[in-house]
Amino acid sequence: MTSRRDFLASAALLSAGILVAPSLLAAPKKQYIGLQLYTVRDAMAKDPAGTLAQLAKIGYNSVEGATYTGSQKFYGMTPKEFAAVLKQNGLIMPSSHYRLGEEQTNGAPVMGTMLHDWDRAVDDAAAAGVKYMVCAYLSQAERGNIEHYKYVAEQLNKAGERCQKAGLQLCYHNHDFEYQAQDGQLPYDLLLATDKKLVQMELDLYWVTKAGKDPLALFKQHPGRFPLWHVKDMDRTPERAFTEVGNGSIDFKKIFAHAQEAGLQYFFVEQDSTPGSPYDSVTKSIAYIKKNLV
């Protein structure tokens, strides 16, 4: 029979072991490899459930949405319906894309944007399991001049405040036009001047590279500001076109080495156009990522 003294001695040794090696009890953090669903947009339009199942089979366990704007549904499904399909396939959707909403369709405002019915968009995002709502793109009309970018920054702060109240985070996704100077200022600098608690950044590694900017310099200047990345490669032709991750000129190994400084939480493969089946391209991309980056 174990005496009280023996029991206490054993407990003390166990406690000491826990203090020395807490990692033995800590579950490893799950590694998410995501895909921006714009890459498979045609397939998602025809058969969203089948497409998600195929992506899970390839090895992706995270996706980023791209179609809420206008329909106020996720690929034709309510937030709860879409969340259920994701769960069936072992997927999460921590992030989804949205629009500013200045553009109109047939003379009418587009709902579910930052300027029109944003409250519902935020509530639907939360119901679908989204954590990050991302301003995906500014149309030519929405860019305007440098003064208009100041207006855009104000709207981002307002939209971000509404997100924060729901426990979500707003982000802004760049292209290359934000790095084209206007009146001696870079629009992207104005967007970075937003409240960093309300507005974080999704850095598209292709577009920032094409604009001639260094992602590592941005991470150093604004540490922790880039929780989301688009992992998109650039081919070595004069056109610098989209290509599979690892097949181009971007040094992802070097960039991923600074993930902690950037504040990276989730990244998503994206390839706007593919030479053949997008499934073939995203399969090549994830194979490179698994072998070299995670």
C-alpha cells in the first residue's frame, strides 16, 4: 500500500517534471495551410461542396472566402450551412474577403460591403466562423486621389471598430497600386496610418514584390501588423505572371523566417490564373509548402 509520504514524494517529483518539461503536456499547435477560394472560383460556382471536398483531399485544411459581396451568402449558402460544409470536410475559414462598396451595380449600392449593410456582413461572418474580415480590393473609381485614400482610411477605421465589437478583426489586402506615389505620398502609407488595433494587413507577397517593395522591411517597420499573407509566386518571364508556389522568383523561405515578426496567423495560397486545371496548380503549391516552408 502506498503511504501518504510516498504519495506526496511521487507528486512532488511529478510536479518537478512538469516544471522542467511542460512541452510534454502541451499539444502541438495545428499547422494550417490555406487556399484563397478565388483560385478555384469557377469550380466553387458550380459545385462548392464538391470543390471543398477536393481541396481537403489535396491537403488544404483552411480556406479564405471570396464571394460574400452582393449575395449576402457564402457560395449560395447561409453562414450556418456553409460552416457545416466546411466542418464536414475538416476545413476552417478564418478569413473572408469583402469590398468597400462605393461602386454600384446597375445604379444600386452593393449590400454586404463596408459602406452598405456592414452590420449584417459582420454578423454573418461571425456565424460562419470567420475571424478576419478583409477589404479585398479597391476599384479604379474607389482609389481616386490621395485625399480619397484618406477617406478610405477613415472608412476602414469605422468598419474595423464594428468588427472589434463582434470579436473580429478587419484587415486590408494590397495589390501594387497602393505603392504608386501620389503627391509625394504612398497610398499604402496612409492605409498603414489607420488604427493598428482596428485595421491589420493581409500582405499579398506577389503584389508587394511586383511593386518593388521588400516584405521584410515592412515587417521591421510595422511588426505584428501582418497576421494574414497571400502566398503567391511570380514567374521568371518578363511578364512576371502568376505561377505555382516554389516555381517562381519569390524567396518564400526567407520571408517565412520572419513570420513571427510579421505577426503571421494564417496564410493562403492564391493563383489568380493557372496554365491548366487549378487543382493541378494548387497541388504543386502545397507540395512545395509542406516540403520547404512548414
